[in-house]
Amino acid sequence: MAGRRPQPTPPAPDDAVFVISVAAQLSGLHPQTLRTYERVGLITPGRTGGGGRRYSYRDVERLRAIAELTAAGIGIEGVKRILDLENAVDALRARNTELVAELEATREALRQALAARPTTPDRLPALRQQPSSSQAVVVWRRPR
């Protein structure tokens, strides 16, 4: 259809698009509380060229989590510690996923190399897998 404008794409979770009043309304907190949380280091909103605060959807979700923890009686320092630990766990999970993928790629490369290699009586490669409860693969060569 002529004259029809394309629909704008929604902002990404980390795009700082909400002014403080909107972020406060979305999180259920007072704008002054958001300023306090920023001052103590619980949240770091983006800034405009003029210095105005801009919050992302992810910031709003973090504010909601902070509000939930403080409503449960946890102090600001406890909230900081909990959020830091959650970030550490997320980073460790991501690293674990990377390492598992790397291990699987290495195992597959080893399987392919062993399958493509001709075996001779004096140099027999052996691939022995441990019992199913273990993920280890042992490779060894028979001595000459």
C-alpha cells in the first residue's frame, strides 16, 4: 500500500529509552528511590547528552527485583550482594556452556581423526570410553 509507514522495531532490552518517571511507574517505585538506588550503586541508568537519566527494560526488571528483595526485608547491602552473586552465577553458566561446546568439538575431532587414521599392527590407537557415569575419554598408544 502506498503511503504506509513501516512499523518501528521495539527497543532491545538494553536500549535506554525510559525517562525516570516512566521507569518509576513501570517498576512501582518512587523516582527518588531510583535516584537513591543509583547513588548507592544498585543501578546505573544511561544518560542523555544533557545528563538526563534513561532506563532500559533490563533496568526496570532489575528495579523490580530490588523492590521485591527490599520488600522481603533485605537491606541495601544484602541486595547488592545477592545481585552480584546472581551476576556471577550467570557468567559461570555462560562459561560452562562454552566449555561443554568446546569439549564436544574436541571429542568429535578426535573421533574423526581416529576414524580416518589407518591402523597398523605396531601402532594401534585405542579409544576407550569410561563407564556411562563418567564423561571422560581415554586415548593411548601401545608401546613398541
